[in-house]
Amino acid sequence: MQQLAVSPEFDFTSESYKDAYSRINAIVIEGEQEAHDNYITLAQLLPDHKDELQRLSKMESRHMKGFQACGRNLSVTPDMEFAKQYFSQLHGNFQTAAATGNVVTCLLIQSLIIECFAIAAYNIYIPVADDFARKITEGVVKDEYMHLNFGEVWLKDHFEESKAELEQANRQNLPLVWRMLNQVEDDAHILGMEKDALVEDFMIAYGEALSNIGFTTRDIMRMSAYGLTA
Ligand code: Y39
Ligand code: FE
Ligand code: FE
């Protein structure tokens, strides 16, 4: 029996698709590489959770290899230079926080913001992906929920003493995500991913995470508003 394509309007071999893919695929590969490095750093900062965090870091490097295969499958060369630049500010903020022992800020950046960004992007990508990439991405997104859960549980257990640092880290980093989304809006659209849907999925996942950690609805509204000023 013939399987109907979900989105017959996508020509995965067209030059415009491959051009947009060279940047989005690179962002995902670079993001997974940095997520791997960030969990190694977190394993050093949280020795009680060393084994679990090292396991998460290994998952991230598997994700990276999966997405590299997606690019190869479409004969696309990822633009890694662009992707490094893309993450540089968020990456810099993580590095600074790690160097000063601000583990709460590190967790907010990697396990809440970056994981929610991944969850939104991968869920929106799955229905419009080519068959090969869809299977890979479906496997990856399940792991990302586990990564988000790690951050939620730790921050919930340390909520009172982390609250002020979380608010400050949110204020510093949420606007960066907004700028990052704006920067790839056109490329994402070519792949069939709409910015509105990405923003909506991100805010739902991020708001839910903040709620699970212990923030009130009022706190969450206030914290979310920092995205709007980007
Ligand atoms: O924890 C993780 O695996 C995160 C690194 C990955 C984030 C990937 C960021 C994807 C953004 C894609 C933007 C598409 C519009
Ligand atoms: Fe990942
Ligand atoms: Fe992850």
C-alpha cells in the first residue's frame, strides 16, 4: 500500500529546502554538542548526580550523531560556523555561570530554556520532516523530556534558595531565546515550521516547567513577559 506523504508540498531535494536545512540542521547539531558539554559541566558541579548527568550527556552526543545523519541523508552540509555564532551568547552565559559556581543559572539555561526550545522545535518538526529525520527526531524528543525533568526535580527540591537566582537568570536569558527564534524564522518556515507554533510550544513547556518547580501563575506571567521585550 502506498503511504501518502504528510506534506506533499515539501521537496526535500530542492535548493531552497537544502539551503534552509544547512542552517537549521547545523543549529541542532551544535545545540546537541553544547548540551553534551553542558551536562558534563553540570556533573562536575553536582557530584551527587554525577552518574545521571553523565548519562544525559551521552544521550546528547547520540542525538548529535542522529542529526548529522539527517543532514547526510539529504546531502546537506551543515553550516557549523553559523550555528556556533547562533548559540554564542547563551553559551557564554552558561560558561560564566559555571565558572562562578552558579549552578541554578546553569540548570535554568540548559535544563529549562534549551530543553524547552528543543522540545518545541522537535515536536513542530516531526510532522513536516522527511521519513528518515522523523524517526530520528521522534526518538530524540522522548529523551529531551527526561532532561527537562532532571532540571525540574532538582530545582523543585531547592526552590526556596534558588528562586531569586532563577528570576535573575530568566530575565537575562529568556530574551536571547526570542532573538534566536526571530533569527531563524524564515529558514524554519521553509521547512514547514511556523514561528507562532514554536513560540506557543516553547511557552507551554517552559511555563509548565516553572509551575512544576513551584512558581505561582503570577510569577510565571511576570517571568514570561521578559521574552516579549527582546
Ligand atoms: O538538550 C538538547 O538536546 C538541546 C540541544 C538541543 C537544542 C536544539 C535547539 C533546536 C533549535 C532549532 C530551531 C528551529 C527553529
Ligand atoms: Fe538532545
Ligand atoms: Fe537535551
